Amino acid sequence: MVCRITYHLNRIKLKTIIWLIFFLVFTFRTAGAQEFDAKLQIVFIYQITHYFQWPNDNSETFIIGVIGQSPILNELQKLAAAKKINNKTIIIKQFDNSSSISDCHILFIPYKESARIENIKKSIKGRHTMLISEKPGMAEKGTCINLVNIDGTMKFELNKSSCKSSGLRTTPMIEKLAIIIK
Amino acid sequence: MRIKNHKNVFLALIIWCFIGLECTYAQNKGNKDFYETKIEELINIPLDKASVIGLPHPHQKGAWHFQYRYMDMGMTGTMTSDKKNTTSEVLKNFMMAPTKMHMHTDMGMIMYGVTNKWTLMAMANYYNFEMDMIMMTGKEVKMGSKGFGDTKIKATYLAYYKNRASIMASIGASLPTGSINQTSMNMMTGQIEQMPYNMQLGSGTVDPLIDICYLGSTMKSSWGIAALSTFRVYNNKNKYRLGNQYKIMLGYGYKVSNWFSVTSRFDIGFWNNIRGKDPNLNPMVSPNHRPDLRAGSRFELSGGLALKVPKGAFEGLEFIIDYRQPFYQRLKGPQMPVDHHIVGTLQWILKRKSR
């Protein structure tokens, strides 16, 4: 049996190997693609700031943090260069791990960093930070907003109690558009 | 359409992929107005995904899918098991040996989403087969047949859909609208004779079709695995039935931008010998006249490019070109192996507008 397989493998030509490499590289190169288009998410993050109020916010900058690496960072830099939020300059911060998280208005948790949620929650405790995630089930685990793919469109889940515990006030308008989790 | 140099086509496809990627990154720069899109609009933008061409798929209620597909398949020489035969080897046992064949197919398909769970599909084919053969005397013979092939109808049931994953099953039938009585003139006798099995346009039987498929997607990527089967359950009027066919397809599509996607697919196909025998065919003439030399298996890889109209009056109109290359074939032969497939697809998916 082994000899038979070896015989057939020997007959496979170079072009086959090239095709296989192309197929595998192509597949794995994109296997870690994010859940949603980064640009769509950025617009959402920018727009959502219009519907929330951060308490005692006297800072001159609006800080958006991202935990880990994500294609969203590149798009966030473009947003920061093009726009302001509440007349404040947008600052983008990237945190390698939950212990390095500093003050930020919004903290985005990429899909592949979702497992760190408990540590992230501990790190932001007592801070007015809005957690935004992109993996199904994350709103139940305590993120304020979770982006979900429902019937081929990007919807968002809103965990009101998480927002409240971060001191963020929601508006009736945003509650109307969201899928309310708690 | 004849592609003589497959390597060049393959290289061109890769270069096209990279050019497309670069063009897209360049296009994505700028676009500041998009930041002002309101949340009400954002949550209704369809997360359109890349095509995974050829895999069974469902449609949402009220959606229409129109598709025209042109396929060109080239075959050269013959093969026994996984080894190429020379013409003289074939002519030791037969009066004629096939040397070249081209199969051109025009396919039209319509799908309609009856409900969010059920999608109906009808597909018709028009074939144009050309085959070159060589006789023991060295004389070359050409034969051709063309006309409508069998018509396929299917109902696809979406059994599971959650977040990015869906599982569906299809059941259908291939209806015997294709001729099994294609004839040509015998160059030696001058008489009109029945053409061999591979030049007939249909199966002559109603054949059950059963497919099962898993599809997954993110906004950028689509992938899927499908098992497709065609069963032949009784003999046709010419006292034979084609062999059952089974296919496993593994597909992947990546949406580079709103208008450009790339696709890749890995197919494994198996098919059985013909059962029974057409009494009008002399099995000594050529291997294509033998019902017991039809079975085989084939492993193929393909790469494709898809261009789509992202907005406007023609939103959803898509052109896809796909090049498929077998890398391993094992045939009960002598039987003609496939050299390549080229598939051009023009399709339009019209979705029912949501609120």
C-alpha cells in the first residue's frame, strides 16, 4: 500500500506542486482574516461616539485603544488623521497585553484576542472605557458593544449594564438600533 | 477557444491576482465621506462575500440568481491507469485511437429563493463536442456533435445557518433532454453510424442528484466543502446506463475589494463504468466505444478571478474566470484524460431589498 502511494506521488509533476503551494499559501494567508471589513468597523466606532457620553471627560484628546494586533489599527490611524471626535484629536494606542492597558475612551478587542476578556475587564475596572468586540457571545461576557454578522449584515449587540458599570450613558436612539443583551 | 500554453495562463492568473491586490490598496486610500455614514445605514449594508464558484449555495427569500457559463475542456491522447498511452499502443487493440477532443459548453442557470430555507434551481446546457481520431491506416478522422444536454433541476434546503456557517442539502434530478442518438458518417464505409458514448449529449435517463454542502464566511472570505452525486438507476432506450458520479469540492474565495475577488478550488471526482451496452456500437472500433473503459478518478486544482459591479443599476453583476488543471488522473483506459478547463461565468444576483 505504501509503495503504491509512493509510486503515485512520484508521478505527480512539478506543476502540481506549484498549484498545491499556491492553493495552500492562498488559503492560509487569508485564514486569519477579521470578521468584518475594517473600514466598516472604523466608521461604526466613529459614529457610535456620537451616541454616548463619557463622564467627567476634560481631556483634550479622544483615545482609542486596540489590544493585540489587528488590521483595524491601520484604518484607525487613517481615521485619526482625517477626523476629530467632539472636537478632540483622536489618538490611537496599541496594547500588547491586558496589563499594559492605560486610559482610553474606547478599547477594541479583535476577534483573536477575545479569550483575554476577563483580564481586560480587570484592567479597565474603575475607568470609563467602552469595550467593543467582534466575536459572537462577547456582549454576554461583558463588552459594551459587540459587532455581529446577522443575515449578512453587520449588527451590534448592546450590553447596557456593562456600559453603565463603565459610567457611560446611552441614548434611547442607540438602544432602538441595537440588539439589547442586558 | 483553444489554450495552447497552459503555463502562460497560470502565470497570467497569478500576475493578475497581484495587480488586482495592488490596485485595490491604491483605491482604498482616501474615501473620507464614508466616515459620515450613519449607524442606521451601516447596519443595513450587506456584508457581501466572495464567490466560491461552483459550490451549491442557498439564496434569501425573493432573490434571483441568473448565470451564464462558458466552459472549454481540452483532452489529448489516452491514458490507462495514470500512465499515458502512445497512439500505436491503442491501435494494437482498436481500429481507431482518439488523439484530441474539445468540449465546449454553454450553460444557463436560474436560481430563486422561495423562502429563506428553500432555493430552487434549473440548469440547461448546450454542448459542442469535437473529437479527432486516427485510424490504423494513419488517416485522421474528425467527428463532432452538438445540441442541448440534460437539464438539471434542484431544490436546496438550508438546514443550518448561524453567524458565518451554513449547512445545506440539495435534492434534484437530471432530466434526459440530451440526445443519446448522435450519429456521424463512417469514413471507411460511408454509412451513418452511432457515435461513441463520450460524444453523446445526454444520459437518456432521469438521474437523481444529491448534494450536501457546508459554507462558511467572514466579510472578506468564503469557503466551503461540498459532496455532489449523480446516480444512474435504470437503463436508457439504448440499453445502457452511464456510471454514477461523485465529486468532492473544497473551495475558497477572498474578497479583495467590493469589486474584485479571487477564488481557488480543489476537486476530487470519481465515476463508474457504463453498465449495459449500446447494441449500435462496435467495441472494437475505439476505446470510446467500450462501456467498460469509462471509469476513473480525477484530482484538480483551480484558480479564478471575479469582477463585480458594486453599485448602480447593474449592482451584483459579476464576471468570473476560472482556470482548472488536473494534477492526478487515474483512468480505466485507454481513456482520454483532461488537460485543462477554462470557465467564464457571467452572473447576476438580484436580492430583495431590505428595509
